[in-house]
Amino acid sequence: MQIYIFIPLVLLLTACSDGGDATRGTDDGEHVWSEQVNTIDKARGVEDILGEANDKQREDIDRQSQ
């Protein structure tokens, strides 16, 4: 009875294995997700710039409304 449970579990683990390491990097020495990480970093930089512009605009509006 235990063999009927063990065999499907082994097959499931084998099927889920990708056979590789996603963190090993590319041929040029960069991380596999480096392009996506760079894009996120650029988006954070743009977010900071927009936040500063928003703060300045709010200060200008507050100054004009006084």
C-alpha cells in the first residue's frame, strides 16, 4: 500500500524539477533577471522624480491659495 503512495510522489517531484538553476547567470556573467531588475530600478527612479514634482506642485498650490 505504501508503494502506491510513494511512486506518485516521486513522479510528481521529478516532473516539477526543471533540471537547471535559474540563479546561475547568463554567459556574459549577468544574472538571468538582470534586465527586469534594471527596469524596476529605472521605474523607481522615475517614481522618485514624479514624487518630487508632485510635492513641488502641492507647495506651489498651497502658496497660491494663501
